Amino acid sequence: MDFSIPEKMKALLPRFAEFVKNDVLPLEQDFLQKGFSAVLPSLKEKRGKVRQLGLWAPQVPVKYGGMGLSLLEYGLVSEVLGQSP
């Protein structure tokens, strides 16, 4: 079975990837060495940034404050969000 990446996702995926690279991955070492509580203040800040970027809750319907992505689209986003060095 073949599928193609929807055009809107071709624009969104790089935005998610940039956020992960620049905002999430730099927190990983502190998380691994110091634990969740050490990065919690930064995570709260990042949540606000994600909302501002319009990337909040990709799997949640728009009427509930999410992006309303389909299962396929959310799978593509999940692949990007699951990256780790």
C-alpha cells in the first residue's frame, strides 16, 4: 500500500522538526542526569511556545484546541517528536 505525504504536512513537519531540534533535544541531558523536576520549568516554557507556534495537541480535534490532524498525519508528527540523539 502506497501513500503520499499530504501537502500541508510537508510544510508542518519541518516546523515540528525545528522545534524538537532547537527546543526539546537541548533539555535531554539535564533530564537524563538530573531528572524530570530539573527540566519542568523549561518544559512549561516550551509548552507555551508550542501553543504560540500553533503546534499544540496535533491529534486533538480543533474544536477542543488541537490541530485536528488525521491518524496518518499524527503518525508523521509522532515520528518527528520521537527523535533522540
